[in-house]
Amino acid sequence: MRAIIQDQFGEPSDVLAIREEPTPGLRSGFIRVRMLASPINPSDLMMVRGVYSYEPQLPVIPGFEGVGIVEESGGGLIGWYQKGKRVAVASSIAGCWAEHVVIPAKQAVPIPDSLSVAQAASAFVNPTTAYVMTQRVLNVLPHQWLLQTAAASVVGKMVISLGKHLGFKTINAVRRCDQVQELKDLGADEVIVADEEDLAGAVMRITSGYGVMGALDPVGGETGTAVAKCLAHGGRMLVYGSLSFQPTCFQPRELLTRGAKIESFALARFMQKLNLIQKLGVIRAVNRLTESGVLRSPEGAKFPLERIKEAVADAERPGRGGKTLLVIADS
């Protein structure tokens, strides 16, 4: 099979190459999926550079998610039921940038037929992250304020869309002025250009000095430090990334006085704690929101595996407007 291979850590355009690899064998409880498409997410490129939360054993095939058709099962009721069906692949050890991938049957997520391949390829990680953080962890209520940084990201835009759909209000921090109107058009209630305005001061002004009960931060550094100052009494801040690669600093006394909390969030860890019925509940809720258009992923440029170097460059191009997609097969 054709696959994108990484033999060393480094800049994606330097260390990624396509070559022929043996088709992976099956084990009991696993399925073989013929991949159709896979998005290029920031987490994929962090792993390639060796700055992700873990370092895989090299050589490795990158790609944490995608969509494909289940071709063969290694046994078990779940695998038997999935055979021939289109599924979203969510792999904790990567491997989706290839013509075939083998994963545990329980990790495959059923995908509605109504979704295009491009939407289905990105139908799990970002939509589920946005939904779970706001509705299953923070439990943001209608009319409550939610603060988020990196609001122009795919997850950020999905949070805005969820707020508009479910009735909670969003304060959105961005880095560029040209992102303000775009987010307003999506339904953002407030947009703050963090490099031009004091984030904590702006949030307190918007909330009449009360602060926010919920906050989402994938940035860290000075931005995360400012977010921690925006929490109301009993407020919670979820840290789900480290884009700045800088530490978030806070005064313990501020948290103690307000009874506020700073917590980490990782989707894989959250899903692992759920039983089968709970997982299916999350998946069905996300699928409904995706089908209705609330959690649709913005689509960007599409590239075949052979153009992987162009694809990874496009994925980090400022203002690209949508998710860069590797198209692996037609159907």
C-alpha cells in the first residue's frame, strides 16, 4: 500500500515522504479500513516535529483521524457489524495517512451517509472536542458567557456555532483584526483582538466585572495567563493545547479566593472513561449536530498523498480558510 512515512522528527516538508509499505495484518478485535481521506490537523504536525504529548517509535505513518470503509474484520460482533460501512477513524497512535489502517473495532465511529467525504474525514476530533468541552465538561448553560482563545481555529468556530445554536454567549480572543468580522458573521457575541486590547480587562468590562464561569484555552503562555484572571467565582478553565509552547502562570491566591479551577482536557482520555452506551450517546449527539450543519468543518484545499509536501505547507498557511485534506481514494 502507499503511505506517508516519517523516519525522523523535524519540519514536515523535510521529513515526510510517500512510499510503498506492506498492508497491515489483522488481529482479533481489530478491523482493516480502506482510507478515503484524512485531514491535516495541528496535532499531526506537532507529532511530526516531535513536540506532541508523546513521541512515537519511528518510522511511523502520521495522521490521527480520517474516514474510510471497513474492508475486513479480525472477529468480534462490532467488527462484523461494521464490515462494508463507512466510518470515521480516530487513532490514538496515528497511521491514517495511508491507503489502509488497522484499528480496534471499538475506535471506529459510524458516520451518517449524508456527510460528504470531506466532512466525514473531520467528523470526529474537532466536532467532538467542541461539543464535549462545552456540553459534557463545562456544561455551559444558555445565556452564560464562555471565553475562548484561538477562536478563529476550527474548534473555535465550532464553539461559536454551538453557542449560537444552544443559546450560550461567547467571548472570542483572536490575534488579527481581519478575523473579527468573520467570527461576528458566524454568530460570535464578542470578539477581542488580544494583541491590541487587555484581555482580562475587556472580559471584565463585558461581564460587568463578574468574569466567566467557563473558559477554553489551547494557547498557554501570556494568553493563558490572562484567561486565568477572567474566571468568576467557581469558574473553570479547560486547557486543551499548548500552541505557544510557553507556561501559563497564575497566582494561587486568586484561584483560592474565587474557588476557580484550571483543568486539562484531552478528548482521547475523556472518551476512554466512558462505557459503550455513554460513547454512543456522545457520537449520536455530535452526528446530529454535524448533519444539521452546526458542527460542519470549513473545507480547504485537497491534495493526493503524492503532494504531501505541498499539503503540509498549505495546512499552516495563514488565512487558508478551511481544513487541508489528503484525498487517499475516490470511493
